[in-house]
Amino acid sequence: MLRHAIPTAAYACFSDAKQAHQYIDRKGVPLVVKADGLAAGKGVVVARDKETAHQAVHDFMVDLRLGSAGSRLVIEDCLEGGCGERGCSREPDVHRPARL
């Protein structure tokens, strides 16, 4: 995304729970905590407070609630706003291109 100048959230990747917790404390909220592996749609938590972000790291990396899918996490800034501000993601329309 960055290479092609497509706006995206700032993020960091972690395979160590302690480092992920330290990042959350340093970064602040809101954040999005994502399992880097295949998690059947269950691997994303939007954390509006630090407690929720820390709990997601614990659930994914320590308790292994997603199995190996949660062994590596991506923690990113939570981008808020409507379609016109950040772009659109929707079902493809063969007559009009979707904005990104």
C-alpha cells in the first residue's frame, strides 16, 4: 500500500505478546488488533480502550483462542470516517469502478 501511495493506517506486527502490550501502552487507542493468520472471520478486534486491546492480545497470543492464527498480530491505527474520506470497499459493479 505504501509503495503505491495508497492511504493506509499506521501499523506494527508482533509475534511477542509483551512487545504488543508495550506498543498498545505507547500508541494509545483506538486501535485495531488483527490476527495475521486465517481465523474464519473471528480475528479482528476494534479496541476503543486499552483494556480491550490488551485483552485481544491476551486472547489471541497467550490463550491461543484462534490457534496458530493468533500467533502473529497486526496492530493498526483505527481509521474512522465515511466513504468519501477514506475510500470505499463494496461489491463490484461491472458498470462503475470502486474507489479505493
